[in-house]
Amino acid sequence: MKKIIIKHKNYKYIRSKILQSRENQYKKILKYLKGEKENTEFIIISISLNIKGFPKYHFSFLESLKYIINFFESYFGHNNIISYKTITGISGEFLLIKIKAEPMVTKYITYNLEKKFRFLDIDIYTKNSMISSSLICLKKKRCIICNDEYDICQYKKRHTVRQLRKKVNQSIKDFLLNFNKKFS
């Protein structure tokens, strides 16, 4: 893998573009939320790659999303999934799933998915708000490398971007290998 060196001036520019892209993604989620009739109860599940550094994508991530869609269809039932939408930008790829489901139960299920597959970042949105893990008293995210609290490792910069990306790459490979065995 070729090492990407970003000069300080470019770093600020790229960071601002990523933040702008995330804001645009959030606006698209809000627009996607408003797309149904008022009496329809549904939520949006946003799934993205939890990867540090730049670029914010991985060549196998879209492939892994196929298996995640299969999981949600089998768990919630194909009839309860209203639609899918992907968003791609400088901040990465996002899969949006519009689904008829209870928000708190769905957050608990997706929290367990995030815990098992730490390369995933899954958020739940309702028409009124985003459902936070702390809202239903779930434990904080753990570091993918050392299993300490994610926020502490990030604040103390315990791991390099290269170490984190290497671990995410390995996690995605393991994920795909396990699902390929299961569905072959």
C-alpha cells in the first residue's frame, strides 16, 4: 500500500471537505426520512465504515454490505424493509436502510453488530432524533486494537492511523471469509 503524505495545508482542506460531506450526508438522511406518508412509522439505519484516516473507503466494504442487507432482511423480514439507498462522498460510503421497526430494539441489535464487527459504524434515526447508545444505557464503544474505551484511545492517540487501518482491513477480510463460508 502506497503511503499517502498530506501536507499541513492540504490536511485542513481535506478535513473541511470531509466535514462538509458528513453534513451533506446528514441532510440526505433527513430528506430520506421525510419521504414517506405521515402515518407510516419507520426508522433509518445508517451503516458506514468506521475507518480512521483518508481515504474513507475500503474496496471490500461494499461487498460486506450485501451480507449486512441479508442479515437485516432475515432478521426483520423482507416486508418490513421499505427501501435501501447508498450515499458516496469524500466522507465514505453509507448504506441507508428505511425499515419498519421499533427504534430502541433496533438500536440494541445494531449495537451488538457494531460490537462484533467493529469496522461498522451504525446509527439509528427516527423522524424526531438520532438514537444514541447512551440513551438506552449501552456500554461505550471499544477500541478495535486494544479493547479499551474507544474515546480514551482516540484522545490519547495510542494507535497510529496505519495500525488502525490494518486492523480494519483484517476485520473486513475475516468478516467476508466467515460469511462466504456460511452462505457457500
